[in-house]
Amino acid sequence: MIRSVKVLWIFYFKLFIPAILFSLLINTQLGFTVGNFGLCFLLFLPAFHFLIYELRLKDEYYFYANFGFSRLFLWILTAALSLIINIICQFYG
């Protein structure tokens, strides 16, 4: 269980940092609100997943597959995390 969390942390660390930074950058241009941040994050997290893991680092999916995480599972988890963060931001914004 702990190993799975560590592997997912490795996967999402490459996604969360650029998604947060770009969401903050675009959000400052739109007028900073928590709701706008949630919408930007909803768009940028899957976009960075596509850019980083589908175009740039295709072969890393084999690493995650060795730990039992399929490409479909990682995409569903990315969509779910971005949606959850968006809902939280909309609720508090």
C-alpha cells in the first residue's frame, strides 16, 4: 500500500507542480479567485498529463504498469483528482 502511494506520488509530482504554476499564472490574468483557480486546474492537470506522459515520456507507462497501474487507471485518477480539486475550489470560492 505504501509503495503504491509512493509510486503515484512520483507520477503526480511531475504533473502537480506545472499545473499549479500555470493555473496561478492564468488565474492572475483573469483576476485571482479560488473558483477561477479550480477551473484552470481542471483544464491544466489533464493537459499536462497528456503533454508529459503521452508525448514526452511514453515509456514511463511501463514503469507504472509494473506496479499494477494501467494507463486507463492513471487517466481516470487524473480526471477524478482534477474534478475533486475543482469542486473543492468552487465550494470554497
